[in-house]
Amino acid sequence: MNTTTPAADGATLAALAATRRTLHGIAEHIVSAHGRRSGGTIRLLVTMRGFENPPAGADMLALADGVLERRPGGPSVPLTQVDTIGGLADAVGVPFGMPDPPYRLNSGCGPDDPVIIDVTAMATLVDAWAIGAQALRIVAARYELDQPEPALWPEHFDVGLAVGEINLGVSPGDEFCPEPYAYVTPWTPRSGALWNAPFGALRELRALPDVDAVVEYFELGLRTAATDPVRPGD
């Protein structure tokens, strides 16, 4: 197993934040929005190269290797060739904006927001989702869940699923933790050393260097949630 990598510096975190915001806007207002219009779902699926809206083979959008593709047979637009998120939607021939939002829109992006992509930061985020999705598929198989394929949800831009009344997932980072992290969130909060965040427990992915390590962390969270007491007041 690799050793834990050091914390990212300020410039790296700034690149992650800017790239994450752009990708979040694309996911929420283009890819997921298109899925809601065409199939009624906001769920996105993680791939090894990015993310896409299901189902494959229908009129769908996929972000892969920094290119937004409309499948089958539609345009493929590199993110580096458009200036704004709204312009990207125009380029692939779909409207900008989530129709009839089923949640409070969270990316903070509008059609005039610039497309800001740092290639290294994008690779870090795509790898985080891919590692998280692989780990969650292993957990889903172990617990014989009805939802074996984890969803990438556009609201918080995390890939996750639930085991009983405990949410597991990987976030690309947010205002609470600026870098990608794995999390365990019991629906009823617990007290104890593991629970280091208001929503439960988190560990940065740089401390979980591979899929097996993420699975082990999820399993630790499930075991600990089963024995730790409920947090007072909850």
C-alpha cells in the first residue's frame, strides 16, 4: 500500500475548487438536466473516464477525458474549446438548466460562467469518483443491495449509496473539506472518535490510496456505527 501523500498546497486546492465548480455546473445544468428531460432521472453514472447520464444507447450525454459527447452520433466538444458553460450546452445541442429542480440547485453556476479546467485537477476528481464507485460496488455486492450501481448525485456531486440507514460515498471536496474524501453518514448521528464531521465521518482520499483502502474505511464506519452511541440531542 502506498504511503499517505501530503496535503495539497494552496495553488493545487485553488485549481481543484475552480475545476470542481465548472464540472459541477456541467453535471447539474447540462448532463443531469438532459437526463431529467429525456428519462426523468437526475442520477449520473461514474465511468473510469468521467460521468454520464443513463441509459446507454439512448440520447445521452457523457463527459469523458475532458470531452462532452452526445451519444449516439452527436457532437463531441472538448471543454477547452468553449468559453462558457452555456456555450457548452449550445455546442452539444441541449438547453442549459435543470428543469423543475427536485432539490435546491447547488453548483452556483449560470450559463455565463466560464469553463475553467485544470487538467491535473480534473484527473484527480475523475479518479476520486472512479475509486469511490469501485469501492461502493464491492460494498453493494457484499451486502446484496438492491442498488448495486452507485449514483453520482448532482446536488452535492458525490458518488454514494446507502447500507441500511448509513450513507457511504466519496465527495470531490466542498466547503467543509477542500479535497476529495470518503465519508460515512449514519442517518442518526453517532458519538465517538471516528465521527469527525457534522455529517458523520470523513477521511481524505490521499490517506486512502486505493480501492481496498476505501472499502476498509467504509467497513470500519459500518462497524463503528453499529456500536457507538447516538449523539446526544439526536
